[in-house]
Amino acid sequence: MSAIFFESTLIREPQNAINLMANVLEASTNSSIIANCRDAAGRLQGVFAAARDITEQAQLQTQRAEERAYNRDLIEASLDGLITVDPLLNITDVNETMCEMSGYSRIHPIGSAFPDYFVDSRRAAEGVRLTLDKGAVTNYELTLKKSDGGAILVSFNAAIFTNQSGVVHGIFAGVRDITKQSQLQTQLAEERAYNSGLIEASVDGLVTVDESMTVIDVNETMCRMAGRPRNQLVGSSFPSCFTDPQRAAEGVRLTFQQGAVTNYVLNLQGPDGHHIPVSFNAAAFRGPAGEVRGIFASAQDITAQKQLEQQLRDSQFYTRSLIESNIDALMTTDPLGVITDVNRQMEALTGYTLAELVGTAFADYFTDPGPARGGVQQTFEAGVVTEYALTLVARSRRLPAPVFVQRVG
């Protein structure tokens, strides 16, 4: 601390002395106290001044100003719109990005109501209230109104800010334009819905299985075939869904090894003990990096096919039984006269077995091949030939006998 005293010439004009002191102190880095000095009679005797060094205080003020500038630079450098709102829902500050997003200059929004800048003002106000109540909100979607009448979809992330005493001063929010992100999400949702629609529209059961042979997805048709809801099938063991789990597991392994399998028949186990024959076509599917993620398989219910096959076998057995029970020797040929089938009576008559006769020429078993070939030709032309006499050459003898020939098909 220092004291400065002025001479009598200055005392006679005390106001000038005070002004001079104030100017001197203001130009320095000192804090001063100036007081008049009077005697007992109240006469001005001089001026008393006390000065304090405030260099450190000035440095702190400079540091604070630099920090404010730094923080402001960070705020302005943000690619997201930044905004502060007080508890009354009034905007107190914005950065340049926010101005560019809205199309308004900084002066316009400051002091105005935050909800007024959004298509759904009630939802915007609710977002601020939620932030004040909970302390923060994230991914809160709003539609920002632009000054030119346009609108953009934004994601609102906000948190409260307080003073040193802990009193809430408002909320600090980041506003990000998510228009492109929303478009991509919409496109992805549409593609998923389209793919799901195709899968659910399939009349075949569809199932995806991972490398551990666990079911990871099924369509509704597969659920109906298995007689179980989706939540029971997803996460279950694929082989356990079939009457022969080992064969089912082998089908999965073959698909992973070979890349695909076709017409792989399994019996799907129903909840009530019945089973459904299904034909599986499966292929491995890969992830974006080309790694095998699992197999995608279609299961076709072949119950009707199996029934037809059984009916065909029964019919063939019945027809064969009739042929074999006939007391006459029977033989069939194709249009070229090549033997395609014979019954046991024909085997006994010729002395040749079925294997020896099938695939050989019909005419070769007669003494005169020409008429034998002619008989076959006439049958295909007329549909039936009766009492056509030929002499059959058996392995050990010749047997003259009438031949009854009829075209089949």
C-alpha cells in the first residue's frame, strides 16, 4: 500500500485533485480508495489515497475471458445445432449451426419460445419438461420448422445445466438433422417388410438354422406344419423337430459342407405324435463379409405325393399280380419291337428269364422274323391284332401258337 499527498495548490481545488488521482489509478493495475482529509473544523487539509495491486485479479479476468472464447469456439465448431433454453421454455442462446438449420439469424430465436420452432409444439415443450424433470433426454425426435416453410426431422439430446449453487438455469440441447438417417431407416423397414411378406406368403415352410443347428427363424407355414408357435420353434434344436434327429442333423452338415442339398426327405414330428413327410431344399447363406451364417431351408409337405406314390405302388403291384396270374404267356414291346416286359408264363414258354428277354427284339423269338415285325407294326396301326399265327422259337424247341396282340397306350 502507498500514500500520495498533494501540495496546497491542489488542496485549494480538491475536486481536481480527486479527478487526477482517479485518472492515475485507473491507468495502473492498482485498486485505490480516495478520501478527503479534514481538520476538526471541517476544513479540507488534503487527500488520502490507498492503492492495492490487482495484477492477479486482472490475470484471472483475462483467463476467464479466454476460457469463454474457447468454449464459444467449441460451441460454434459443432456440426450439430446447439441451443440453450430456460425453465420458462424461452431460448437463451444458439450456435451458428442451429441458425443454418432453422434459417434464422441468431437474433431472431433468442428470447422467443422454444416450442414455436417445431411442427408439434406440444411435443417440443414436453421434451423440455422431461429434461428438467429427469435431468436428460436422448434421441427425442422432433420436426424443426424452417424459416422458408420447410421442415427437417431432428434428434434432440438434452441435459440440464446449473450454476455453482446447483440451481437449474435451463437445458443445453444438441439438435442433429436425421433426415437421411430416417430415410435409410424407412427404406430398411420397407425392405424388411417386403422380404418378410415374401417369406410369410410362401406355401412351403421356411426355416433358418445356425451352425449349432439351432432354429433362428421360421415362417408361419412352418409353424402350422410343426403344430407349434414361433416362440417355441425359434431357439429350439432343429434335429429335435424330426422323427429321425440323426438324419436331420446330417442334412444340416451336408448343407454346410456342400453349400446346398435338394429333395432331402425327413419326417416332421407333430405335437400330437403324428408326423408329416417333408422334402427339404436348403442352401448356406452368408454375412456381408462372406462368412457362412447358417442355412436357409424350405420344407415342402409331400404327404399327397407320398400317398400318390403308395397308390402307384399298389396299382403296379395289383397290375403285376394280374399279369402274373394269367395262364397265358404275356409280353410287351415298344414301337420298335423291343421287349419291355414278360410274365412268368412267357419265361416258362421261351425258356428265357425276364432279364434275358427284356431289351431284345421281339421278332428274334420267332421262326419268321418278318411276319413277327409286321404283327407289331399292324398292332400299333390298328390298335389290336387277333389270331395272328407265328411259330415261337423256345430255347430248346419250336412252339407254333396263335398270338393275340394289342396296342397299349
